[in-house]
Amino acid sequence: MKDLDRLAAPGTPERELLDRLAPESLPRHVAIIMDGNGRWARQRGLPRVEGHRAGIRAVRESVEAAARLELKALTLYAFSTENWKRPRWEVRTLMALLKEYLAKELRTMVENNVRFRPVGRLGELEPEIQESLAHAVEVTSANTGLVFQIALNYSGRAEFVDLVRAATAAARGGTVAPEDVDEEWIAAHLATAGVPDPDLLIRTSGELRVSNFLLWQIAYAELHFTPVLWPDFTTRDLLAAVADYARRERRYGGVVEPGHETGEEADQ
Ligand code: FPP
């Protein structure tokens, strides 16, 4: 782990948490359901969109912390396929905030060696947003550090529908045989292909649901729920979740006995 002084100053509680973490106990991929922006705003008598605006700080801080921890991937759930049901002005504000975020943060992403990767049904977003996303992807494409995936117009079921459509079209075209479709084939055709599955899924705001997020990919993820509302989520909260993860014993359906490897082939 490098660059930790910029993440947590020596002598702070954050640094103590970090110093207790063994590099091999860190998750490779952390996924976050950012929830509670509306409640954060309501508690302050502010319009909901102010909660989203305040949530940007937490996005920036989490990306930077994940990069400094040298995680392989961070995936944030920013806009689900169901979020179109929200009032028009709220959807417009979320998209405007995304555009503003990309314009402001692109340079920092490059400096931090972050590769940006939007996932979801991007073709259904406004052309202007698609252009901003494509630009950020292009500018960061040579970066080799953290893969920062942002889920937009995304849901796990929609991702699976798209995958089944692609598989049946490929089968009809004769480029894939039914017996070729196995777990590897599916993983290689998901929006998140190429990055390891999330080891840790965090949801803020005290809700205990996975809300259609990365359904295939979280099969073996450890779940961490925190009452903290997303705009209040800090590096310290991320480190606390990572420390919680580091204490878990992952079995992948197998058994863990001294001197024995975890049975990854088992399925429960
Ligand atoms: C959930 O809070 C949050 C969202 C639906 C959107 C998350 C968006 C941001 C943090 C800002 C934009 C993101 C980027 C990356 C620029 P909620 O509104 O459902 O909160 P509530 O449950 O308290 O109402």
C-alpha cells in the first residue's frame, strides 16, 4: 500500500485502522449502493437535489480513498433503470451533476491513475451525457490503477436481459453453441467483464436491500450495511467497512479448516 499519508495522517483513528489492515486482507473490488441523499436533505429542510449535490463530496472521497488503497475496482450505483420514475427535475439534476462531476474530476482521475468505466444501458442516456462519458473513458483509457465503474441506467436484471439477448442472437448467428454458455462465458459478457467480482458490497442509510445491483457479480460478496447517509460517508466509513470485511471468514460454500484451502468449487 502506498500513498497512505495522503489518505490518513499518522496518529489519526483512520491511520490506526489502516495500520491494522494486512494488504492481503483488503477487498479487490468494493461496490457501493449510495443511499440516503434525500433523507440527508430533508433533515436539513433542503430540497432533495441538495442531498445529491452533497453526495458528490462522498463520491470524490471514496474514489480517492479506493485509489490510494490500491483496490482494483470501485463500483458506485448512481442511477438505476427504476430511477427514471423520479420527478423529471430530479433526473435532470442528477444528470447535470454527473456531467459537472466528470468535467471537474477528470484531471484528478488521470493524476490518480484511475480508469473510468460507466456500466449500464448508456445508449438510453441523453447524447450530451453519452459524450461526456465517452470522453472520460477515452482520456483515462491508458490508466492502470483503480477501475472506477459508475452504474448508470443500470439494473442487474436489465444487464441479464441484455446478456440473454446477446447470447440468443449469437446462437442464431451460429457464433456460439448452447454448450459454450457457461459461467465464464456469462462473466465475460457482463457489463463488468474483466474486473473481479465485488468482494464487499456496502449500502448506506440503513436500508437492508441489494436493489437489483450487480446481481450475478455479488454471489459471494460480503455485505456491509451502515446507517450513515451517503452525503456523510467519509474515508473513515470506507475504512471501517474494509476493516469489517477483513475480519470475515470467506468460505465460498466450502469449509475453512487449518491447513486447508477454501473450497471455491462448492456451490452453497
Ligand atoms: C440515493 O439517494 C442516491 C441516488 C439515487 C443517486 C446517487 C447520486 C449521487 C451521489 C450524485 C450523483 C453521482 C455522481 C457520481 C456524479 P436517495 O435520493 O434515494 O435518498 P433517500 O432514500 O434518502 O430518498
